[in-house]
Amino acid sequence: MILPATIPYLQLSADRIGANPPHHTLPGTVRLSTVTLQINNLDASVDYYTRVIGLTLHEQSEVDGQRRARLGTPDGEIFLELREKPGVKYAPHRGRLGIYHFALLLPTRDDLARFVRNALDLGVHVGSGDHHYSEATYLKDPDGISIEVYRDRPREDWQVTEGGEIVGRGDPLDLEALKISAGDSPWTGLPNGTTIGHMHFYIGDIAEGERFYHAGLGFPKVTWSFIAPSGLFVGAGGYHHHIGLNTWAAGSPPSGENDARLLTWDLILPDQTTLEQTVQSLQTEGFEVTATPEGPVANDPWGITVRLRTA
């Protein structure tokens, strides 16, 4: 990958970061919320997400014969819903269109250090990368679904091109040094203030992905040229990305009913006006939006389902 020449992020005014969509632009106050996964064994997944990832279990239930669990932070914020379907297939690496990973954003570097120390002490394999705007770790759950756990660097440390494109990198991250920096402070799980930082998807075509997530949903493009033709990042409010798209699994089938997979992810909009604008923008691009009691839902061209809700 040949990286372009860059300048400090804060040298550009906010209106020069990224490329806005044609119909409406999502505000920086949007946030991502509950990720709902179909998994094979609820007990194994709950154990993994509490013991390794550090989420707090808030609820287990059975709905129409299906076992479910809801997890999040200690204050009751829910980020993850697990729905058991025994016998679903393990998610193959780059073998299905759908979720690549969901990403948990931690409040501080110390939180990431404690997370890394716990995972390594448990003997869990942890991948990692220094993207310069963030420090990231990567793990796989019992069904092969990937999770990123990361922290952001301050925006004054980010780099952009003079054209407003955010530039990241894929340098090594020294996990052992990060583990040592955790010191003696105890691991108590993911703290309050943890959020869903972004979603990253395997899709079949970047142009069609741009039509749904950029022109339809209304996310500005923030990284597009130097990761082309196989990638696109979009994000609101100048963020390095709320949604990552790649074609690394192009040619594979979309995740189906008998796969471990993403069922839905939630996009939280600040008010009803923004929700209505988003629905209209999707419809203008030719995407069907269906009303449900929990909020309108829309599917991208590969069956990835977003649910729109208001704060």
C-alpha cells in the first residue's frame, strides 16, 4: 500500500474532512448500538464474552423456544444480543459476506492495557495493529465471529491528506509492552463508557456498498482512494470510520440461516427528523425500508440489516 502525503488532522477545518453524500449527511452525534448475533451455543458464547471480552451479562431469556442473552457495560448499556441456534456453521475466514468484525471502543489506553493483559493471561490469541488513529486488538469468538477491541488516539494525532481523506496505517502493536503498562490495576471487565465504535463488513462490490452506506444511510466517505479498489471507510462527524467495507470475501455467498452470523446492528440517530431524512435517503437510492415496532430496518445488497432508532 502506497500512502499519500499527509498533514495533521486539525490543520483542516471540520467541513473539509471527508466527502459528503448526495442526499443528506448524518450528524456527528450518531452512534452505533446493539449488535445481534446468531450463535451455536449460548453457554459457550456467554462465557467467552464475559470472561475474555469483559462484557457484563444483564439478561438471559427464552423467546419462542430460542435462548437469548443480552450483554453490555455495568451501568446497563446493552451492546450485544446473542441468539442461540444449535448447529449453525462456524463463520469461515473470508468465506461469507456479512460481518467481518464489530468493534468495541474503550475509553482509555489503560483500559485497553488491562483488557490485553487479561486476554493474554488467559492464553487467548490476540491479533493487533497500530492504525495511528487507534490501537487495535482482534479476537475470534467461539463461532469464528471477529471482535475488535480498541482505543482511539486524540484527533490531534490523526493524519489527513490535503483533500480531507483520513489516513491510517497497519503497523505492529507491541502487545507485551501494552500489557506491562497496565501495571497492578485489577481487571474488572469492560468499563462504563465503552461503546460500539464501528462495524466492518465483507461485501461483494464497493460501488454498491457506497450507494447503501454513503448515498443511502448518509455517512460521509472518510477513506477511499488509497484503500481502493477493495475497501471504503465511511464515518460521521469526521470520525475515522463508523463503517468499514471490504471485498476480501467477494464471490462468497452471503451468510445464511444456518450460519453463525450478524442478524442486525442498530444505528442511533439524534432525533425523529434525522431518522425520517435517513429513511427518505435510502428510499431515494432504491432501498426498501420496512417499519417494525423497534424501528425501521433496511438491508444492504448482501442482506446485512441495519435498524434505525432515535436516541
